[in-house]
Amino acid sequence: MDTIRNESRPHDVDRFEIVELLTAYNFAIDIGDEQACAAIYTNDARYEGPTGTAVGARSIARVIRRDIRSRFGNGGRYLMGPVVVDVDGDFANARSYWWIVSGGERPSVHTLVFYDELRHTGERWQVTCRRQELHPTWLGVTTVRRRRRRRIVSGQLG
């Protein structure tokens, strides 16, 4: 049945649905909706991120909850950049750039690369494995200073 779905359905529709799924995650994490964040994952999904590894949607929800409270309690935002999606039947791979803008006394901007493996579960696409890699800006070289006019110096906003 899934094969028939994919033969009669253009891959552009699948790519669009996958990008929409990742975009919905973006908004869900910004508003602190951990259940909506976890819903993008299959029940047996694996998550590998900078703050830990988790297996299963419930465990992933706990990691997300911790991340939301530690990073986004002060008005931070996730911003998604370009996404490349490769579809092969009921399976797909996606890679995307993400920026995290943290609020608070010392606002900062950090970048991540997400590598996602997805599966069409009959009704929708879900992530079976998500791996995040930190970009060197995560090391704190992009702290934004509010007092002076911003200018770029050696990759640093100053």
C-alpha cells in the first residue's frame, strides 16, 4: 500500500510535508510546547543532540523540556534556514541549518546543523533519528553586545 502511495504521489509533495513538519517543530519549541515537539518523532526514534541522547518519544520530550527551560526561558528563538530533503519511497533524509537566538542579559546567536532520518508512517512523515551538530559559533564567539553599534569583526558581532 505504501508503494502505491509513493508511485502516485510526486516527491515534491513529500518534500513539502517534511519541510512543514520541521517548521512546525520550530514554532512548537519557541512556544514551549514539548508535546508538539515530541510528536514529530516516531515512538522508537533516536535523538542525538548537544545536551544528550534519548531514545523514544517520551525520553525525547524530557530532553526537549530541559532544553526549552534552560535555553528558551529567557525569550530565545529557533530559526530554521535552508533544508535539503532526499525522498526514497517511505523513507527520507533531511539536513538543515538552524540558528538559536538566546535572550537574557547577554543575547547570543548559535548555529546547528540538523541531520534527520524520516519515515512515512502511513498518515504522515515522522523523524526516526535526529542528530544535531554544533557549528563553531556555538562556542560563544557571537555574543551580541547592546551598548555599541554592531559590526562584524572576525566572525564576532561587536
